[in-house]
Amino acid sequence: MKDAAPQPVYLEDYTPPAYLVDAVHLTFRLAPNTTRVLSRIEFRPNPDATSRDFFLHGEALTLISARINGAEIIPEVTPQGLSAIVPDAPFTFEAEVEINPEGNTALEGLYMSNGMYCTQCEAEGFRKITYYPDRPDVMSIFTVRIEGDTPVMLSNGNPTGSGAGWAEWHDPWPKPAYLFALVAGDLVAHPDSFSTRSGRHVDLNIWVRPGDEDKCAFGMEALKKSMAWDEEVYGREYDLDLFNIVAVDDFNMGAMENKGLNIFNSSCVLSTAETATDANFERIEAIVAHEYFHNWTGNRITCRDWFQLCLKEGLTVYRDSQFTADLRSAPVKRISDVIALRARQFREDNGPLAHPVRPESFIEINNFYTATVYEKGAELIGMLKRLVGDAAYKEALDLYFTRHDGQACTIEDWLQVFEDVTGRDLSQFKRWYSDAGTPRLHVSEEFNNGRYTLHFEQKTPPTLGQEDKQPRLIPIAVGLLSPNGDEVQPTQVLEMTEARQSFSFDGLATRPIPSILRDFSAPVILERESSNAERAFLLAHDTDPFNKWEAGRALARAGLLAMMTEGAAPDAAYLDAIARVARDDTLDPAFRALALGLPSEDDLAQALFDAGHIPDPQAIWDALETLRDTRAEALESIAQDLYSRYQVTAPYRPDPDQTGARALANAALAMLSRRDGGTRAQAQYDAADNMTQQLAAWSCLLQAGAGAAATEAFYTQWKHDRLVIDKWFTLQIVQTAPDRAAEVAETLTRHPDFTLRNPNRFRATLGALTMSPAGFHHASGRGYRLLADMLIRLDPLNPQTTARMCSAFETWRRYDPVRQGMIAAELDRILATPNLSRDTTEMVGRIRG
Ligand code: 0A1
Ligand code: ZN
């Protein structure tokens, strides 16, 4: 039922909980439609509280009975929770409620996925399980008994007993309710173990549905590597005798860090060479690490309230990026992270959904698991580390872990440890947490008598509710090159604190070529007049791998913009420079594959908009296609050479070397397929023994218009595998020409394998449409209509996934009046839907403005 006018909550209204919980005992009597949950909760008044009102959150619960200190009570119950009169002393609250896991399609609280019971409690799902103070600053010790007829029954912590039809668990670590988890079903384990450096023996399991046992080995290795890495790099050991991971098919997000019982979207943990691509393997490794790292950054130290979400997420994303950079290639990881940051976070920061890394109000917290909180949050940690240095960063983290272990903390607590360790005042740095929007950093330069000066000016555009922004502390990593390509000034970090500030370098014989914002040292948009000659020079000579890649990207973008705004031909300077990079065997193949990438359609749309043009999605697609065709012709012999030299003949391993080689060979194949009509791609498809090669080949075939047979063969080969069939849905849509993309997507929504019940399948289909902007924004409006139709159908079943997918419309104001009119009409149609969820109401309302 739709809540009456949902009200925002504000950070400034935070008050401590009225009661604290010392212990909670839960008994689950599992039944698909009528699960009974019995709770016994030991409460005590919070001495720091400002109120004595006793309120427990609870939603969609049928209350059977409630008792205080053993005596039955009749509490006041509303759709949001329960209130009662309680003693002014410690007391026991007991309740019995009934819930319906089978009917729970929102996948929040206790629900069923393929006959398996599982839970998702972050952020506020526990209140759909029983009455409880469902807020992260109430931490307690959980004891859980599960009764049911499923062979495996799991919860957090350590097992304390089991018998026919029951199992008991005890978690000795106090935790907030959002970290509670329960899983019960017909599951099999892929077991292993790990010895911590202090000698604790930890049993490890990945639990899957029977038949998926062979898909766990890589995830398990990733887990053990994560455990060792966190000991080595952060000095953090695991703290229980058991660590369980469970793979679940129906899951709204990637995975969840429940204490000792991580629950994963099966797409983020299951893999074999035949079914997962190199990119999937890398993602699995990173997500396994991310969830494991949460054990310290999130679980042992948690968030005081949901406004502090970036405290655990920004830090944990930063830690998982460090892990991937250590295990694989640091430059490739950095470049990939920045591509993703710009694609998702810059886009968000630049539109109606812009919000601070630490938001100050929300209606539905689930709408704030965003690129800003996660990825920009991680960038802030990276900036802090760069500003204070590696040694102080380590000291500050050690202090954070000792000072705040077992607590629910704030960003103030986090910054305080850095201030205490370094003696620095970080109040200006804190603006990065409170101010939305991406700063524009304008640079000009001057050279006089051996002195080279960089003049910087920073400006952050206004965002909703934040008109004027104060200057931020921006770490700008700069190096200087001489015209012959030597580095005359190694990387130095300039600390910009003013709105306008200049930095000089003396004693230079000639005017240097600057390499600014090396390693992407701050999440800003750099604005600088440059020439193609200078970009080509940096692409050839910069010693900073990020800026080397960036120069190639800038060259490609400038050429594409000239094609679209001036009718220019594809840029010869770009083709020359990229040919040199492609041929340069001293460069990492993975780096070369990234350098051969082109700016995305969305990136170009924004660049056009910023330059005062109205972007035409079809014209952008056409320009990219023209450039790709021209490049395929110009680089044909290089592509042939790369394709043959970078074939991997050794047995498949998703390691950095093989992954890089395949990425480069498949970039070459994409070029060759534009010339040979798909002959080589078909041969690769027929010979492929792993998903990376198979999918790359099929993609090239579709692109060349020769994919029909492979499309059918792929389906026949993989129709039994949900995760692979997701790829089948996606690729057909993203590889269709723009005028047919919506039609293909629509046809696929009628395929017998399409279902609204599985978020992965919904994203594989509708998400794929939004990932091909020219198709989604096609002038017919069919893409908009289809997405709105499907969101309206999904919302009553799964508000969370519906709301997330609405962000496809967030860039609508950059398009022409006709498109804007069509999108506005669709947004209004969604908003007018009776009983629209508050998740979707909030998102569409913010986008519509
Ligand atoms: N904390 C998890 C992500 C997550 C967030 C919300 C969820 O449901 C609303 C589920 C998972 C992580 O960062 O991995
Ligand atoms: Zn996380």
C-alpha cells in the first residue's frame, strides 16, 4: 500500500536511540507463506537518550502476540511499527509475528528464491522480519534458532547446535539488525579453510544450489586472497571460526556483507571458464573482497545512521580497489575506475539526482546506494591518503580501528583520526562530503625566463539546494615534460585551497609540457586549452599511465566532436597516435586495449552539451561508427598482427596476463570484423572454449550483421544457465542498430525466459536498452515508452530495482525539446500510477524536478 505523502528524514534531526539492546533471541518457524518469527529482546534505557518513547520498527508483519517481562501487552500498532508503555528499567520484550516469504517479491526482509529462504536486511529490511529498533546505532548480540524442513539452515556467527529440523547459531559480535542474515534451503557447500596469522582456523564455505558446485573455486580463491591481503595491508584479521558465502539467484544488488554469512547475487560469485568472461572473473574477485573487507569497515565499525553510508562504502570500495590494483595492474585498475566514475558518478553529479557524498536528507535510503556514495566516496579516501601520505594514512587507519571498534560512527569520527594523527585541520577537506557537484578545474599557464606557472581556478556548478559553493581542497598531481619527451619535473602534489591559485616551477630551460591531474588525483573536470599535437605528445611520452591514456582519450574525443560540429573527417592525428600505441609492444596489452576504447556515447553527449550544442544521439552513434570504420581500415595490418600474436594458447586462466592478451586480441578482432564481414569472428566463435572468446566473437558477428546463427546456437547451448542467458538477452540489444534496439528489447520482454521476478534478467534486458543511448533515445520514443511500461509493471513487485532503473532518464534535460517532451510525458505517466512505491515516487520526482 502506498504510504501517505512519505516524509524526508534529515541528518540534523538525529537523536540517539531511546533504548539499547543487550541481546536478541530469534526463533524462525519456516513455512513458505506463513513463517512465524518469535523474538525475545533484552532492552535497557539508553542513558544518552533524549526521549523515553518506546517504538519498534515493523512493516508488513502480522502480530500474533507481544509480552513485556512475561506479561501479555496490547501495543499500539501502525503500518510503520509498534509503540508500548515500558518500565523505566531493563526489560524483556517478546513478540510472535507471522510473515510471508513466498509473497515477498521485493527481495527485502525474508524472501524465497528458487525454493531457498534468504534475507536482505540492509538498509531497513529487518523491520519486515520482526519488530525491532531497526537502526544501525543499535548493536546487539544475536542468537538464532531456525526450525524447518530444509537440509541446510544458516545464520550469522558460529553454529551452536543442530538436529532433525532445527539449527542454532550464535554471533558473539554485537551488530546492527541490517547485518542479520538467514539462509535455508537445499544447498551444497564448496568447502575450504584459512589460517589467520594469529593461528585461528577458519572454515570457509561457498553454498550453492546442487549443480553449481563447480562454479565456486575462483570465488573461494578470491576469498582467501582477500583474507591474507587484509592482514598484510591493513593488519585486520578475521574474527570468527566460520565464514560462509551463499549464492542466490534473485537479489537486488551485487552482494551483502552480513556478519559471517555474506549473501551474493549468483552473478557476482559463480564462475567457470565456460560461463564467465574475464571481466566477470575480475568483478567476482573484487566483490568477494569488498564484502569480506566490510567485516572491519562496516561490521566491526559500523555507521551511526544511514547518512553516514559512505563511511563504510567509500572506504570499502577504496580498499577493494587497492586490492585489485595490488593483485592485477594498478594503472589498468585506475583507468577502469575512472572510466566508471565518469560514466556513472559524474553523470549523477551533473543532473537532478546530484547529492553530497554524505546526503543530508532522504525519503527512501535505498535510493542512496549510489555512485556518489560509493565511488566518489572512495575517491575522497584516495585524496586523503595522497594529502597525508602513506605512513600517516596507515597510522590513521590503525587509530580508527582501535578507537572505534564496536562502535557506530560518523564522518566526523573518521576525519578526526586523520586530524589527530597529522595535526592537520581537515575542515576544508570536509566540504567534499557535504557539497554535491563536480568541481571544474580551469588551468592556464605562463612561461617566463625559466619560470613556468600554472594558474588554476576552481568552480563547482550549483546543485539543488546548494547554490554557492566554497573552494575545496584539491590535490593536483603534476609532472612536467620537456619537448624532447624527458620528464623534467617528477610528480608533485599541489594542494589547491583557494578559488584561484598559481604554482610555479623554476629553472626550466624550455617551456615544458604539463601533465596535470596525474593518476586522476581528484574527482574534478579539468578544463584546459590543448592541441592535438600536445595530446599526441603526451600519449607518446607521459610517464604517468593514467594521463597517457587520458591524452589518447582526449584526442579521440576532440576528433569526434569536430566530426559532429564541423563535419570534419576522422582525425589523422588520432589515427596515427593510436596506431603507434597499438604497435608498441613495450606497453601492457591490457593498457593498449583500454587505449583502443573510444569515449562512450553518453560521454560525447555530455561533451556536446557542455560545448553549447544539443546532442543528437543518432549523430553521436554515426560519428562513432564512422571513426570505427575508418580506424579499422587504417589499422588493418596492425590489427591482423595483434590478433595473431596475442592469441592465448595455454589453458584458460583469468589472470592479468591472459586477460590482457585476450582484451587486445579481441579489440583487434572488432576492427577486423569490420573488414572481413565476420569470417574470423565466426572461426573464433566455433573454436571458443571459454566465455570471453565466445562472447567477443558473437559480439563481433552481431556487429557485422552476421550473428543470426550464433544467436540461435548460443541459446541452444546455454538455455539451462540463467547467468549465461542474461548475456544472451543483453548482447542482442546492445549490438542492434539504434533504430531497432527498442523493438528487439520489447520482443525479448515477451520471450518465455523473460521474467519480472529476477532483477538480473530485468537489468539484462531493460538495462541493456538504456546502455545503448542511440537506441534508448531513438527519435521514435519507443525506448522511453518501453522502459516506462516495464517500470510501471515492475514497481508493485520490486520497488528497489524499479527505482534504480529510473536513473536512465536522469540526463533528459540535455536533449532537444521533442525528446524532453516525450520523456517528461513518460515520467508523468509513471508518477501518475496508482500506489506507486515511495522508492520510485522519490526517484521520478527528483528526476522530473
Ligand atoms: N552493502 C552492500 C550493498 C547492498 C546494499 C543494499 C542492499 O539492499 C538494499 C543490498 C546490498 C555492499 O556494499 O556490498
Ligand atoms: Zn559495500
